[in-house]
Amino acid sequence: MNYLCGMKITASSSIFTLQFWLLSLSSFLFFASFNMLIPELPAYLTSLGGAEHKGLIISLFTLTAGLSRPFSGRLTDRVGRIPVMAFGSLVCFVCGFLYPVFTAVVPFLLLRLGHGFSTGFKPTGTAAYIADIVPANRRGEALGVYGMSVSTGAALGPAIGSWIANLFSLDVMFYTSSFMAFLSIAILLNMKETLPKPVRLSWDAFNITRKDIFEPRVLSPSLVVFLTYFSFGAVLTLIPDFSDSLGIHNHGLYYLIFTLTSLLVRLVAGKVSDRYGRVEVVVVGCVLLIVAMLCTGFAQSPVLFFTGAVFFGFATGILSPILTAWTVDLSDENSRGRAMATMYISMEAGIGIGAYLSAAIFANTVARLPMAFSVMAGFGLAALVYSLLFIRKKRKALHAI
């Protein structure tokens, strides 16, 4: 049973409340804000003289995001969901204004490091907020619907960012990113806190222990998250160069296609997992992820390249909400922020390592792209095997009862 401003919300409550839609709109703007920069940053870093550091664009971002998760999880459970979300959006707002100022390689990379605090905070508070206001028996469905706002922002952001950069300038793109983050914050200020008894911010809230870093209840979904998000890191890092090699000038088209495709399956996947089980649906997502990496990596034409984007969209549309719902299912109500932080740490680690590893394999050589994506498919295969073993173990346990 959840609480909203002191009022109990029962399982009969509708999941599509005003709070739910405000949260979705805020997240749409947030994800559009930082994702709109991604397609243009590799070329921008190259223009600064840092072509060999492309892998760090995503890796540094995710490093800070991962390191901040224990703090955001603890603050979410103590200070409140909304302050944590607002801080994440505020980081995006500030960083957008600083990119035009930091025009050397080292300052740029340091800014990417700082920008990572945004996703280290906003999604952690958001996931806990959704769990507070949504009945457990409709959690998969709710996360599927909410994920549509995230996917739409992540899809339109890169395409709009490249369009603005090509039509106007990179500086206009950076300022547009800040404006979207500002709107995200404004929406949050009109929302009600769902943490029953938030406490005032104090230094004690930053006293992180090993208990705050890892929630053992969610080990299984966190491991699958870690393995499957290697591919996401590779996509974020390599797709702009891959697009150039195929003569595709808008670097955001691949992102647009895969995120719009993910919208088609998110709601359905959530409902199916509510009925038939999380892990069973995760298996399907892992298979599609492997196919996506192989199609993308071996593409020699835009047709196969974008086919890979479609499969990647189906995979992420299944895996993202279901792995989140699986994590929430296993979490304790009093430590939900810590559980979500554990899952997001795994996500950031997978994205960061995947970005760095794929860039190292690629080494700015187009002929090495198939190898880079094949390695990512291998991590997807590892996630598939683990999920199948988990199902087998679960069925054995049921038969033993």
C-alpha cells in the first residue's frame, strides 16, 4: 500500500493520475535535454583535437552517474523523491550553458564527468515515485506507459539536436538543451512529494555505507541490466561514426528509429510480464538484442543498418521497463531508493564499460565495427544464458514445494 501526501492509495486506484502524467512530461523533457547532444559530441570532440577520446564521452558521463547512485538512492529514501529529481534536471540546465564555454579537450571531458550527475539522480527519484503511486499488480503496465515518455524524449532529442546543429549551430543546440531541462524542473515544482516522512537535508544524508551501495535482493535483475546495457554504450558511442560511413548525415536517425520502435512494445511487454512473469519476457528481449547487434554491426547499407535499429528498439522496449519492474518487485518498500540505485549503478557500469570497450575495439577504423558489435552481442548472449538458468532454477524450486 502506497502513500500520497498522507493519503493511502489502494490497488484499485488508477495508474493514470495527474501526478503520473506530470512525471512523464518532466522525464520526456529531461531525456530529450541530454540525449539531444549525443549524436554531435563525437564530431565536436574531434574538432577540439580529442578524436582518440571518443569513448570517454559516454564513459565519463556514466562513471559519475554510477558513483552518484548510492547518494541519490539514500537521499530519495530520506529527503524525498522530488528534490532528487529536481537536482538531476538542474545539472542538465547548468551544463547546457557551460558547453560553449569549455572549448578545450580536458575541460570538455570534465564537463561530461559533471553532466553525469543528472542521470545519477533524476531516474532514481523517478522510479521510486512511480512505485509509490502505482499498484503493484499494474506496475509493469505503468512502467511501460511511463517508458513511452522516456523513449519519445530519447528519440526526438538526438534527431532535434542534429537538426538544430546543422540548421543553426552547436551553441544553439546546447542552449536548447538547457531550456528543456528548465521546463523539466518547473513541472516538478508543481508536484506533491510521496515520501511519507521526508527529513531535512543534512550531512548525515551523505554518510554512505556499503549497505547503501548494494541491495542484495535485486542482484539478479541488476546483473542482467549490466550485461544488456553494454550494447547501449556501444550504440551511443559508435552510431555517429557508423552513420557517416554509410553516408547518413543526420546522426540522430538511428536513435529516432530504435526509440520510436520501442514505443510499440513497451506497453504490451509490461502487460505480458504482469501476467506471465518478468524473466520469461526478459529472455525474448535478450534474443532481440543479440539480433540487433549483429544486424547493426554487419550492415553495409542503410537498410540493414536501420533494420538493426528496429530490432534494438524492440529489445530496449522490452528490457527497460521489465528489468525495472523486476527490480521493484524484489525490493523492500522501505529501501526502494537503494534498490533502484543498485540497478542503475549496474546500468551505468554496463553503458560506461560498453562505450569504452567498443571505442577501443573500433579504434576509429570502420572495418573494425563488425567486431565491436559482435562483442556486444556476446554480452547479450551471456544475459540470455543467465536468464534461462534463472527460470530453470525457479521452476525447480516450485516443483520442490
